[in-house]
Amino acid sequence: VGLAYAHMGDGFTGLGPLFDVVDNTPIPITQMLPTHMGRTQQLILEGVQWLNRGGAVDVSANSGAPDVVQQYNTSGADLSRVCVSSDAYGSLPEFNAQKQLVGYNYGRPNRLLEFLRAMVHGKRWHLSEVLKLITDNPARVLQLPKGRIEVGGDADLLVLHPTTLQAMYVVARGVPVLTPECVAKDLFEH
């Protein structure tokens, strides 16, 4: 059983085509994950409906993500199916006012930490609630054995400074890759 990502644009159809699939085929709502669900107000509102029908949504961890997640929370939607992701190193095309491609950028991996700090320091959310949005929720929705600290897990750990929430230590698959003294040069070395 797979999961289809649906990259949502800012077009007028919103989640309409995905609702059509759910309403007119045997494909369950849990098999589709719409991403970039903070791109427009229409997508946010339709995202609440999607969540209320049992689906999950993914919000890009950009500067507007804290307000988007706050809006999902205020709506009463089930936040256990709201994921926040960084698009780390993913291709981000840039367009001018005439919608012509003018260049490319990339998703920055530090966006998740920026989001976490904005939610905790700016929106005053509890750290444990924010962490679920970027760890456990995506892992569960994507059916990955990650996002939790447990016996047999990947041993991916992040230690944050208690007040600034800056990354102090990172352990990936049991190997330290960031400490106050060093940063690993290649995460793929054996």
C-alpha cells in the first residue's frame, strides 16, 4: 500500500480533484497526502475539511507555517495528522509576476528548527506538541520507523539548547554528526 503526494499549487481548484478521487473511487483518503497546505487561505480551509474526513496534510516549514498551523489548531482539526516538512534541498522554482520561470532555489533544512523556535517562542506552544508536528506525525503518516525514541529505532536524536532551542547535538543512526566541537563532513560515510 503506497501513499501519493499531491503538491498543491495556488490554483482555483484547491483540493477539489483530491476530494473527487476520494468521493468517486475506492481509494481511501489516507492514501493521499496533499503538501504545501499553507499556500493559500482556500487550501487551509479545505485542509481542515480534509483532516475532518480522516486525511493528513503537510505544511511547508516556511515563514508563514506557524500561522497556518495555528489556524489548523484553532479550527479544531486533529493535529495528529498535520505534518510540517522542510523540503530540504528540494528544488524550488522561482517565477516572476508573469509566471515565467526565472531561476531555482532550494529548500533549507534549517526551516524545521526555525519553525520549532517560532512556535515555542513566538506562539507559546509547548515543545512536545511542536515536536510531534515535525517528527512523530510525518513518520506515522509516511509509515516510517522514525519520529520516536524507542528500542530498535534508528537512533536519530537531536539535543536542543533548553532556552534558545539551537541544535547542540545531532545523532544520526547512532553516529554523532554534530557536537559543539565538530560537524561530520559526510553523513553517508561508513
